[in-house]
Amino acid sequence: MKIIFVENRYKTYFWETIAKELSKYGHEISWIIQNNTFVPTTDNVYRVPYPIIKSQLKSQEDNKDIFDFIQTTDRIIRYFNGTNHHYSYYYKEFTKIIDDIKPNLVIGESTLFHELMIIDICKKNNILYLHPSSTSYPVGRFSFFSYDTKEAFTGSDETLSNEECDLLIQNISSRKIVPDYMKKIEATDSKYPSVGSLEDKWTIMSSYFKGEVYNTPSPLRKLIQDKKVKHVLNKWDKLIQDNSKKLPNKNIVLYPLQMQPEANLDVWGNQFRDQTQLVRELAAALPKDWYLVIKTNPKSKYEMNETLLEVAKNTNNIIPLHSSTPMKDIFDLSTIVVTVTGTVAIECILVGKPLGLLGPSVVKGFNGCSNLQEPREIINVISLVENKQFTTANIDDKRNLIRKLVTSSYKGLITDPVSNPNCLQQDNLDLIVQAILDVGTEEYLYED
């Protein structure tokens, strides 16, 4: 099987280790590198040079539909005043590489502009592209998402007994277990820098000065943007301290903000990527005596802005929460939860909390989940709740959700060695390799 891995900064080093293991089984591994600072020490590495000639940077005329979509997801454009003038150059370069290799499978993320371009090329050529991504629940597992969707391509054949399902339901509902991304990583010896260290910052910054300005923002612009976030968060918390708005004990629609930039919202929930507008529309749809409570993300980034602050401040039925408010406190108090693609959707089903879901999720189709085509449809959920007609999940629904989470995923930790060096432990590498070998048995990979 011919496999291409797509560079994604430090995660490249994780996949390099996996690739070496896969090579032992006779698989032919190649690489597409956009950020030339992160290059594996293997063969078949296709490093795309940074465009430096003016003719390489031009306005887009070809592939307009996909370029328009990518532009809506592109963090450099959305937050750092970038352009899309490099799109045609990279798209042509990636096409030439894929045409040359003719892979059976491409593995990468679905987050950055170059990954989304490669996904589009793969779709057009009927080449399978998979985005391995850690699942929220159960912990210590991951799914192979197809292309730029949140749909699992395949999964394990593991089964759980009712007792095992019930234990997981209890532990998730009581928050005895939390998603891997929320856990504090214990310090361990590693040849890689720790997140946020001077070495880490210098590595990223040096790639910018070497010409990688398409996924890496100007250090000065990033510093300014990060300071803006801190400033808004401080004003947000001060607003709450000075605010006369009191948190009611009923009729609460909770909207937990999702961190941006991130594929969860910018790609999978792209239609609702403007969370300020989403908050406006939700608040406008609420009937009298109902309140929209806004919970900040524990890792707040660029979703926090002055416009959102003003909306929260000047809309009577919006109640912002202090950034230190624990999720459990407001979750238990809320009447209905609304999310686009958040992990909270799973928690809602398992505890019987009415859910309004705007984006893709594994919980879609389960009792307790109301699919919303647009924010104003929250009024329908409220009506059902008020009339005691909203159907929440029963024990069989909850068990079936747990089983779906397991059967659509595999055991293993997907991350990079900077965020969590434990991903390079041999037992974890063995799990990931075996899962990819399992995918390699799919007949889809060998269809003409």
C-alpha cells in the first residue's frame, strides 16, 4: 500500500515514528511537507518550496469553490490579515505530487489550508484521506475521520457488556473521567521542547522567518492578537463583577463557547464559525423569561473579541459567566444546552439534558438530541421542554451511544510529542500501527 503522510508541525515527528513501523510491513511511505522546518528523516519526502516569485502569488481564478471554502477556515486570513494569493501555487504543487505517487491512502489533519487542498485533490481522484483524531469519550481512543468530515471511516470490532457501558455512563456523567485534551500531562524526559517553552516558540518563529508565512503568523501580529484576547477576557470578568444581571435558577439555555481556531468549528461546524453572530441569533430567538448563559472556553483564544463582549454586555437576556466558573456548576443548573460540535453533546445525552445540536456529532439521531438547522429553531426545543414533550435518552439509548463511540474508534493516543511525549511509547505506537493496518484491509483502497 502506498501511504502519504501530510506534515502538521510537531505531529510530523509522531507520524514519522509510525511510518517507520509501517515500512517494516512493506508499505511505501511518502511525505508532503508544507512547513519546511518540520521534515522527517526518511526517504520520499516532497518538500514544497515557499513561493518567492511574484507570478507564483496571484489572485485566484481556478478552483474557486474550494478556495472560497478554505478561505473561511484559514486562520491566517481570519485573524492575521493574510491573503489567499498562494493558493493556486500550492494546489498545483500538491496535485503534481499526488499524481506522481498515486497513493492508496493519505493521512493528515483537516485543519490548515494545505491539508484541505490535499483533501480536495484526493476527493477528485477517489483517494482515501483520513484524519486520525482523539475521541473525547471513551478516553484513550481515536477515530479515523473521512476527508474533512467528522464521520468515522471505520472502527474496531470491540463490544462492551451492559455493565461496562453503565460504568462508562456513570463515570462520564459524574465527570470522574474527562477527555484526554483536558488532562494535565505529567512531566517526562523528551528530546522535544515542552509546549510554550522558549525552544518551542523559537522553532515556530524561525519557520516564519525562513518563509513559512502561510500557516505561521507574524510574531508581532500574534503577540498583539494574544494580548487582545487577554484584554477581552479581563474585561469580560470585570463586566460580570460589575453586572447587576443575576443568574436565574430556571429557563437557562447554556452555550459553551468553542475555541477558535480549531477544525471542530472552523471546518466541521463551518456554517456557524461566527460565534458572536450565533450568540446574537440564539438570544433573539428566546421567549420572555428565558436566558442565554455564555460559558467561556477553558482555553479561550480568538473566539473572545470585543464584538462578543459588547453583545454580551448590551443584550438583556444574555448572562455571561466568569471565566473561572466550573462547567459542572452551570451544566447542572441549565435547562437546555446548545452546541455546534462540542464534547458537551455526548454528556447531554448520557445525563438526560435536552440538547440543541447545530453541527455534526456522533450523537445525531439519538433521543435527547434535537438537530437545529439554524439558531432560531431553539424555540422548538424550548416549546417541547416547557410542554414536557422533549424525549431524552433511556438506558438503551445511552448504552447504544457508548457502543457507537467504541465501535467507531480504536485504542490509542493521537497527538504530537511536544504536547504529550507519551504518544511515542511503544505500546501506543503498536496500537496506532495496528489500526492503520486494519484500515489497509478495506477494499475501497484498491478500487480503480
